[in-house]
Amino acid sequence: MSKYLIVGLGNPGIEYAHTRHNIGFDVVSAFVLKHGGFFRTDRLAEVSEIKWKGKTFICIKPTTFMNLSGRAVKYWLTKEKIEIDHSLVVVDDLALPLDKLRLRKSGSDAGHNGLRDIQSVLGTEAYPKLRFGIGNQFPKGMQVEFVLSKWFKEELPVVSLKIEKCVEVIENFATIGIERTMNITNNYNFKPESGR
């Protein structure tokens, strides 16, 4: 049975729930919910095990805080004996507009503290990442506040649709492979509702 590690990045704590920076948590939660799973508190993470189409998905939301995500990723890869190319890290991305998703087999941390720590702990940037565009509509010097803020009301329809699509991306990643999934995912264009 093929086994996959699906990692949603975010910060633990109610004050961070459903913020832009925690979109990784929201995507992994949606995947687990769709497949009838539930999370338990375990070592360094909230963890859920999903079985679907002959595959096992170990889904984690690290409880280490974003900047120390690498420890949880390494621990669960090792514990579950999962190959790094069978892992997928879901992360927010300021450099991508809200209407985009970007799936890559490898790539730099692009200044994201969670990815930087994972890269540092794993000793490589060659691990799959699903980047969720959060836009960058913030005044100069207000990046941290923007990233840790909740979505604007008018953004929510697009965010919900993208979360749904991310769940499909995780399924496709495991069933049709990353190459074909990249071709589909990287061409998505999520236009806001007309009249925005």
C-alpha cells in the first residue's frame, strides 16, 4: 500500500485559526473531513490517518509553530517510513495572487519561515509543495499583520473554492502522480465572483 505524508503548515492556537498563514491547516482539515477522518494529538502534530483507493495518507498539522515545522515533518516521514517524494507540504504564498495555486516538485523556501525550517531540517529543497496564493494587498511594512489576518469577506468564495480544489490536488497527487497533477493545478485560475 502506498503511503503519503500530507503536511498543512500553520500556527497552533485559536488566535491563528483561519488566518491566511494557516491555510495549510485548513486545506488538510478539509481533506480529512471529506474522507471521514479525525485528528488526534500526537508527537509534534495533530495527526489523522486516511485510507482511500488503496493508499494511506498520514495528515499532519504541526503543533510546533510555523518556524519549527521541520521537526514534525522529519519525525513523521521517519516514523511512517515515507519517501520524501511521497510528501506534500501545503503552504500560504504571498508572492502568488489569490486566484492561483502552484504545485512544484521542489523549489526554494521563497522567504517562507516554515519552508525554510523544513528545508534546513531535511537538508534539501527537493520535496513537493502546494502553494496557496494569498495575495499581497497590504501597505508597506504591514506584511506580518496581513499574513496573520483573516480573509476579507469578498475573498471567502474564492478561498472556499480553492480549498476544495486543493483537496482534489492531494487526491490527484497520490493517484495520477505529480507531473500530471502539476499540469492541471498550475493552470487553474480562480476568478472572484462577478460584481466584486
